Amino acid sequence: MKCIKLINILGATLGTGIQAQMQNSKYPAKQPIINVVDVKKQNGVMCLPDYFPLQDYDPMRPASIPTYSLPKFDEDKYTGPNSELDSDILDLLNSLSLEEKAGQMIQLQAGVFIGCDGLINTTAIEYMFDEWKVGSILEATQNRRSRWNINSPQRFANFTNTIQDIALKKGSKIPIIYGLDSIRGANYIKGATIFPAPVNIAATFNLNHAYNCGRISAKDSRSAGVHWAFSPLADVNMNKIWSRNFENFGEDPYLAGEMVYHSIKGLQGDYKNDRSKVAACVKHFIGYSSPLNGQDRQNAQISWNFLLEYLVPPFKRAINSGVATVMENYGQLNFQSTISSKKILIELLRDELGFNGTLVSDWGEVNSQFYRYKTAFDIEDAVRMTLNNGSLDMSMTPDDVMFAKSTINLVKSGKVDMKRIDESVGRILQLKKDLGLFTSPYSDPKLIDTVGSNQDVELSRDAARESLILLKNENNVLPLSTSEKVLFVGAAFDSISYITGAWSQHWQGPNEFEGDKVYDIYGESINSGVRNITGEDTNYITGFDINGFKSRGYQKVVKSAKMADKVIFILGEKPSTEEVGNIKTLRMAEDQYNLIKSVSDLTDTPIILILAQNRPFSLGELSSEASAIMNIGLPGPYSGIPIAEALYGKFSPSGRQPYTYPKLDYQSSVTYYTPQWNEYDPEFSFGQGIGYNNITYSEILVNSTELRPGHPISVSVTAKNCGIMIQNEPVLMFTTQLVRRFHVSELYRLRAFDKKLISPGESYTFNFILTAEEMSFINMDMNRVLSKGPVNITINAFSKDAKIAQVYLHEN
Ligand code: BGC
């Protein structure tokens, strides 16, 4: 439909003289029909098919200078959205017409500006800005039928700058803000440094990695003219079947909150002055991570006190960090639509948490009230409820202008107050000013050279190194020695894509036809990492594909395993996210399971399992049959070398489980903060993980055994490295209130963590602070209360070397 409209516009601008010339031309008046496989004709224009597996590779690469420096900022300083608008923004707001204001509130996806031939359609852009005064654009064109498969920063910048240029000349002439899902680096820009998935960053228990990932992501985004990152996710992983666990920072509210805080600091920093920074967008507010049946976007029923105690804290931390924007959540919470919920978007988000910034909807969420959820009679009704009941500022529409159209009608007919519109448009304009868009609307070409710098790549590798979780290592089967004959099995061994996952290159990761080609020179597989270390070709059989189905060499594996000293299986999962990634069970594919079982039954060769999965598949008997297990999560395109280094003992692993790894489906909603008398018997516990060194711990020292409000106590413990390698040692401090009257307390709660490098023979004393206030909890009356009782402080719960000290918690 859009194409018809545009051709008409074009026709109208052609003078009659030209038309006469065209009629008299010796060339055929009509476009000849030349059939080409997989190309369709639409309104006389040759178009790419709706779905095509192969797009052209952008031949351009950024220069990737080896080192560079960016402005420094004291991150302890607060900077974030203010409750008041600047006077120039207020003036601008007052000068806008209703149509211009309504336009600011819509965000369209880039595909709207891609012609059916896969190229940028400037006529469409001009039309949209002239007619609808669009405020914002999102998305990478490669997800939206462009003929370029992942854009270099140069090409991406040209795209965003072209739109910006038109925005500044047409309609309201207000610069656009361009948003992108950059959840682990600027993952849609060719050459930009992609980091391990957030769940891996959480496993490092090192906040520097969250910060670095944010910082580099911001700079790479800005090089492409992108000002807004839809990141980080502050959802807490409640259901392990859910397809988006890897995008979050695990199951603990405190850990997630700290990671979220530092990601935002990295992304935003001094964003009101520094043009290498972007606005962060914490998402999805709220309750997304607890779909009752584990399927994406399905019903969440969460008691309000549970929500306040476990799900709200990471968002609160994000707002305290000064996050500029928030994205609301899909669907309903307790049957009420989030987007039009006064309780969620006004009382909780704005009043209680004090968020003053811009609130954007998730994809098509306003329209979904009518099309999908049936909670509105029509689109206008959905817009009316969204505006009058909630506090949404911008609608990620993302394909149409119905939101703007309805807003105009609703204000004109007196159903929505202009004040409500001003509130939102004021926030959007202020955000644009804060990001410097009125003075530097275009991308900064100088930043392009820094994209893919070795300096960034090494930080990604460091994050990957620290995120590898060694869960089991019987008889010191790891590390490997280069003289051993090792057999590697599994498609994920030889793929960058499979150890990176979704939200990389494409929404669902590269497709099967593209494979690793789309990564170009930006990454390495485990296979090449191992070759790099051993200096030899690897002994590798695919055995099973990424779905765990029989593949090349399946029948040969047992025989080859017999001849090997050790066999390493890499268990992967096809990259996916959101509804595309829904699965019904955590049961592993049978072919894969049976193959490993046969090697275990029919050979004496020690088995090592490497888990490279979006989520924790059940290991069954393989758990006890394997000599070693390493959970590598989705460590990203620069993890081939780090994984090989870990396997061959170039460093000692230091990752810890940021979530509970269930044994079976029935445990998929079990977290470690279950009531203390409940069963907690997972495959691997929260916080579990070991290194290659023997680390011994002193008893815990506390400066007082009486814990009272206003009187924090200090807790210390000394770790000694009795091994022969340097150990990066994370220390986790938990509490358990042994008796809590009326409201059962949890098995454990994480209260603090730290991580330090300890050389062989050396010791390090970790110091923590514990407050009585932290021990408070939300009761059924929604009050935060303290209840007296004995409390155990446990260092490294669930580890065989756990240390415990007891204190008494007083109410005053
Ligand atoms: C996802 C968001 C994302 C948005 C824009 C949605 O489907 O839930 O996380 O930011 O799309 O791509």
C-alpha cells in the first residue's frame, strides 16, 4: 500500500512535458517482464521477495584503530532526567501545533523507509516527516528486508543521517532520536564489539564488565548516528524455560540491580555533555520474566508484595542511576494491561520510584490492546486508555501512524487533555536536548574509526574469560594438556554464531544460510581458539547439529572417543529470542543425549560437557557421568580464544552461576530464595562455580553480633590461594534469617559480592557491610518491615567451603 501512495506522489511532480517525452520515447512504455527466481513484481517495481535468505554483505569495514581515548567522567555524580523542563524546551513545546506534538510521540521502524527493492526510500521518509512529523525511528534495516546484511557503521550512519537530514528540513524540523536494541554492545552494527550475553556478564560477578560493555556500546552506536540503546534488561529470571533469560542478569534482584546500574553508567555517563554517549532504556517494566507457563508474553500473575520485593529493585536501581528512559512491558500483569495501568505506570513508576524520564512502549503495544489482547474496542480507544490511565510518552507504533492520528482526534474531541500531551512531548524534547540533538544532530564520523578497536575486543574477551563457570572437575580432568588427544563433538564447537546467540547481526542471530559469514572477521569459534593454542588441527566430529539432532559423523563418535584421551561435547541451542524461542520442555534432544550416553556406557574415556545454551537444559544422567562440566552461557563472538584458554589452563575459571540450574522442568521456576524449609535441590545452585586452584577461607569476622537499624556491621573473611595459578576469586555474602515471625524467610539472600585477583600463596581479606535495613522485607500489607531474629551470614553458600557466622537482628 505504501508503494502505491509514493508512486502517485512521484507522478504528481512530473511535469506534462516530461510525460509527453516519455510517451514518444522509442523505449517500451512499460517495464518489460523478465522473470528472475525469487523476485516479485509489485506495482510495476521489481522487488525483493518477502523473505530471502541471503542479503548482500556490506563490503565496508571500520578502520578499527588499535587504541583511542574518550572523555572521562566521575560516574558517582548523578546525572539523569529532571522533573522540570529547560526554558528553551518549554518555549519550543509551546510553539508546536497539536499535529507536531502528536508526531513527536511516535516511533516508526526503519523498514517503513526501505523500498521493496531493499534500498532506502527517501520519498517515504519525506512523506512521513512532512505529513506526520515523526519523532523517532528504531531498528536495524537488516531485520527489515534491506538488501544489506548487517551495515557497516559507515552505511548505518548514512542511513540515520539521511533520515535526520530530512527530519530537519521537513515537517516540524525537529531532530529525530534513533533507537536500537544494543543489548551486548552495538550488536547490529558491523564490526562493533559484541560482548558476552548479559547472563554471562552477571556470571562474572564483576561490575566492570557491565560498565565496559555499556561504554563501548554507546560509542559504537553513536558512530552510526544511533542515540538510544534499548538496554539493559532489568527483568529477573524467574522462569528458566523463558526464551529471554540470557538477556538478563540472572535470578537475583541485588546482582541484577548492580549490573543494571553499571550498564547504565557505561551507556549514559555524562550524556548531557558527551556526544559519545547514548540514552539507556531499562526494560521491560514490569513482570515480563515470570510468564506462568514459561512462554514469551504469556500471562504473569505476581502478587504485589512479591513484585515489590524481587522484581522492582533492579528497576529502582536503574532509576537511581539516572536512566533516561524506560520501556514498558508487553501484555498484562495480574490481568491488567500494563500500558494503560495507572497502578503500574503512574503510582509505581512515576510516584513511588520517581521516574521523570521518557517512557516508551514495547513493539506495537498500543495497537495490541485492540488487535491482540482485546482490551480496547478499537485503536483510538487503546490510545485514549494509554494516555489517560498510564504515563506513556512515546509509542513504538512501529509500522503505522495510528497513534498520532488518534491522539489528534482525541485532543480535538476533548477526550484527552492537551496538558497530558504536553507532559509527554516535553519529556521527549528534553531528552533530545540532553543528547545534544539540537546542536549535533548527525553522527560523529570520527567515532567510526574506533569501532572494533582491539582495545574494545580485548575487554570483550576479558568479560568472556571471567564468565565461564566450571561446575564440576572430577580427578582434575581439566585443564587439558596439549599432549593429550582430545575429541571435540557438537556443532557449537565450530561456530561463532552458536556461542553468541540472538540479538547479534539479526534479531534471531544469523540464519542457517549465512552462518558465520555474517561475522566477517569479527570473531572466532572455539575450534579456532583451540587450534590457536595447540598449534594443530583439531580432532573434531560434528556428531549433532545445533538442535541436537544426528549430524555428520554421528556413528563415528563412539569409536573415535575410544581412541581419545578425553572427549568434549559442546551442547548448544539454536540462537533465538522472544516468541520464536519458545520451547515446551527443558529436555535435551534425544540424539544428542543418547550419543553422550553411549560414549559414557561404551568407553572409559572421560567426558567433559560444555554448555553453550540460551537456557539450562536438563542434563539427566549426563550430569553424574561427565567428569567435568563447564557452563559457558553465550559468551559471544570473541570467546573462542577465552574458552580454549580456560580448557588448556591458561587461566583458572572464576564464573559463578547467576541463576539456579534446574534438574527437571518442575524446577524451572525455582530460585535460590525459596522459603527456607522448601526443597532446593537443583542441578547447580545459584553462586556455584569453582576454579583450578584450592582456595581456603578463614572464619568470618564481624565487628558486632548485634545488628540494629542505623548501625551497620562489618563482615570480613580472608581467602588464601593455595594453588599454583593466579585466581580471580569472587566472594558472595548471603544472609538467612533463621526465624522470622509471620512471614517465612528465604533460604538465602545475596547481600554483597566482590572479586579480587589472588596470586599463588597470597591471601586477600574481603570486607563487606551488612545493614539491618537490608534485612527488611515487604509484607502482605505492602509495608517494608523488619522482624527480629537470629541471622546467619554465609560466605559462598552452596560451596563446600561455605563459612557461617551468626548475628542477631533487632527491630530497633
Ligand atoms: C522487545 C524489546 C525490544 C523491542 C524493539 C520487542 O519485541 O520485547 O526488548 O526493545 O522489540 O526491538
